[in-house]
Amino acid sequence: MAKSRFTLYKHIKIGATWRYCRAVVAVNNKVKPHIVVVGGTEEKHEDGSYCVRHKNQWIEVGNDPAEALRRRTKLSEQESPAQQTALASGAATGTPLAEAVETYFKNLENRGVDAESIRCYRSGVDPFVKHCKKATVEEVKKQDMLDFMGSMRKQPLPKRRHSNPNRTYNNKVSYVAIFLKEFGVSRLLKKKEYPQYHKKKVVAHPENELSVLYGHTNEKERFLLDFFIGSMVRDHEAYGCCYSDLTGTTLTVRGKQHKTRTVEISTRLADAINERRKHSKSEYLFPNRYGRPDTHLLYKLQSIARRAEAKFHCELHKLRKTGASRRYLAGASLMTLMQELGHESLKTTQDYLSDVRKEEEIRKAVADADYVPKPQIVRASNG
């Protein structure tokens, strides 16, 4: 007898969210009463109701397990003979894509992956699942990945002067590959078949550019520049920085995946933070008018650049690179900077600072390498 194409789910409430979770069916084709799969594990939920997923529609079949199974079987028997023949001859079985996505992101939450990272992963996985024509994860092939890449390139992109579309494509395809690998589908694309891109190189502000920016700031804006240069934090790390994170001249920074690190800052910056604390009603260093983290710091930096009529590019990451470069030139070791920048390896820090050179060393190297042909001595012949 052909296996039913109708998958049985149960609509249950977990926390404050209603979700469709797959019902557990035993080997004898009987439903385990009120047992569903949540995040890859079996759990018992007596509330809610059983449903059947068919042709992108939910069909409610009651809360009684036996009745739900009977109605599922009846719906399956209503399939046309042609469909039953197709099933008997080897129709694809496996994990439905929609169910796989739900399980994948629930597992990420269970592992403690932060919401911002999950949002990034969804930017690739959700469009892929929507575009893919396959019913199950196991059916996904290389052509599905290539078709998805083609569909992304056909979509209009916002015009940004410093954007890197190919890197965006590469990231999204990588997110899909990681998702598929979780379900045993891997190595669909070779490394050279991923969207290729040139890695963006962030260059530190030289002294003259810093003078332009600082020359058109008020006290609050000057603190913004001082903080990013002095602490070398990433954009999103600055949003949640609190006054309580400072102990003496040691600043605790909360980075990716809830990781923390410490950065030694100057006495001048520490004094500025403590003075700012006296007049602030918020726990955050950069609060908005509602007392929550201000996430528009980039806009404020660009406002300074526009007011200064700066002819160079400005971004918060460039201030981070400026602080790291100045410390490196002042003699800080790569190992220390690796820890303070929050890099995973020394190689990352070496690559990050590979373009930083002392000016006198550059001038000397250029002068020493310059080739000047020696004058030829022509001897007069005797005679």
C-alpha cells in the first residue's frame, strides 16, 4: 500500500507563539497521542488541534489522535489513481522544506544564536525555500542552487556607492548551503561556483581627515569620534555599551554570539565617559530619546562629514580601523590587538592591519628601492 502524502501536524502554542509541529507516527502507522516534534525532539502537547498539510493548505482534523489519523487516511484515499500510482512507483519522501526551515531556526534559537545573526541567515534561506520547487530537503540538487543564484541577480538592488552585491550573493548562498548541510545535503556547489567578490579593504583616516571631522563637531559628536577610535568597537557593539561596562580604564565590550572582551582605553576617554554619566538618565552611552540604544550613529557620523564638506568616505568601521592602526603604529602587539578587536585568529588581525605602515619606513623603503642608473665613464682612446 502506498504511503500517504498527507503529513499530520499539530497546531500548538509554545510560549506566546502558535506553531505547526509534525505529529509523531509509530512504525505501526498509529499516532503517538499528542506527541509532536519540536526542535528535533519529541514533546507532549495535549492542547491545540491536529492538522493536515496538503497543497499549501492546512486542513483541521480535530484534537483526537485516532480521529485525526482516520481523517488523514480518508483524505489520502481520495487521491486520484494517477497520483496513487506515482506514489507507489517511488514518489519522493523526506523532510518537507517548510518543516526543515522551522526546525533549523528553532535549533539556532536553542543554541543561543543571537537574533541579529538569525535574521541574516533568514535573508538567504527564506527566499531560497520560496523559490525552490522541491517538496523536501533531500530532493534539492545543484541546479536548484544555481537557479536561486540566477533569481537573485535578476532582482533590482538599491544603488549604494560603497555596496558589494557579489558579497551579498555569496553570503546568502552560503547561508543556504549551511542550512542544507544540517539535513545531510552538502557539497552541491564547488568553491569556485559560489558568487565571487573582492573583499572590501577599510583604510584608516589619516591625520588631515581626522582634523576635518573634529573641526566640525560639537561636544556630543566629538565624544562619538573619540569613543569609536578609542575603543575600536564594531557598530552594533557600541549600541549596547553601558556606563557599567567601564571599570577604571578597562571597558568590557559585548560582541558577537554574546562573547565579551576587554579593551584598555585612554584616561581621557574614561574621564569623558564618567563625566557624561553624571548628566545622563539612561544606562546606555548612546541612548535615543526613549532611553533605548541609539542605532543611528552612522547617520550622525555622516552628518558631521556633510557639514564638514568632507571629500572622503566616512563610516563607523573606518573609525574602528583608525583606532587599531594608531595603536599598532604606537607599538601595540598583534596579539594584544587581536584580543581587543575581538578577532578569532592572529591571521585575521594580520590581514586587517596589513596596509598599516609607518610613514618614515615607507619613504625610506621607496628611496632605497628607487633605481638610479649610474653615469657611464667613457675613456678617451690614445692616438
